[in-house]
Amino acid sequence: MASVSPCVVISDDEQGYDLDLFCIPKHYADDLDKVYIPHGLIMDRTERLAREIMKDMGGHHIVALCVLKGGYKFFADLLDYIKTLNRNNDRSIPMTVDFIRLKSYCNDQSTGEIKVIGGDDLSSLTGKDIIDTGKTMKTLLELLKQYNPKMVKVASLLVKRTPRSVGYRPDFVGFEVPDKFVVGYALDYNEYFRDLNHICVISETGKEKYKA
Ligand code: HPA
Ligand code: MG
């Protein structure tokens, strides 16, 4: 039986933190409801994921594939932690990087249509930002199959508990979150909020202001 990857579970009644308790860019002051996952917690959890990934990879060369744009912060921070482990251990894993761009969201809704742009040498994978319905990830895994990779592993910072899920579960998960639309740490709402450190819940004002 496949074991479910353990992760930090954020419950449905989690209220998050008042914006005033953290540093938020002034231009987003009215556009957010709460800080949901503070940046420091994201970093601490990512550091541990790096360790788990290293342990799991054995001596395999890895091609770390970043799913843009939403995955770029998680990818960069995860790789920084892996690099730290690589230079401080007797055992290290050679690593190359690649990037792919996927787009499936308009406003806070999945369009159902997934556009793939870029990527060349796709033989292993790490660093996806969010698994919501899982449809995008399933499509990407189908695409990767064509390259006959020895092994494909998926790391996702967030997995959403949603009835719309197709049941996909990544190999490494940072946080399991309720079915809310979240932004920040490279996650966007119509391209906005990527320039926000914390993962936050968008306000109604924010949804209206940045509507496509
Ligand atoms: N936030 C940003 N992008 C997303 C989300 C989300 O909650 N779900 C799927 N793509
Ligand atoms: Mg997006």
C-alpha cells in the first residue's frame, strides 16, 4: 500500500493571523483577509522537505523541474536547502534544473484547460507549488512519461482538501490546506500577490480589484 506523505495539516477552522502582526506590502493592505502561513513557517517546513527528498533520492542524479510561475519561490528555497545539505554532507546528489510553465487558472477558478510552455530535459521532477484539484499535475505526469524518466517524484508546498480533487497525492507535501484560495509566496491571483512573502487569504476587495 502506498503510504501517504505526512505533512503539516491546517484545519478548516484555522483563522490565520491579523495582517497587522506581520509585514505586508502597503499596496496589498486592503486586499488580504489574513496571513495564513507565515513565511518563516514555510521556510522551516521546506528545510525539512529538503532533508526528506535527499534521503529518498539515494545517489540518483536529479533534474529538478520547476513548475512556473507559482512554484518559483518554493523551488528556489527548496533547492537552496538541498544545496546546503549537499555541501555539508559526505554524500551529495548531482543536480540540474529545468523549468516548465503551466497555466490553468483565471480569477480564482480553474479553467479546466491546461497550457504547457517550455522544458527540455525532463527526467525527474521536484518543486510544484500547489496541488488543488490535481488535474494539472496529472496532465504534467502524462507529458513526462513520454521522456521515459527512471523516476518521477513530486514535491508540492501545498495540497488542498477539496471535493474537486481527482485524488492525486504528491510524494512530498509541505502543508495540507482547506479549500480556500490563497496567494503569496509566488502564488497569484491574476498575476498579483506573487510579491508577498507570506501565504495569505485574499479579501473580497482584493478579488474585485484584481479581477480579470
Ligand atoms: N492560489 C493560487 N493559485 C492557485 C490556487 C490557489 O489557491 N489553487 C490553484 N492555483
Ligand atoms: Mg496562478
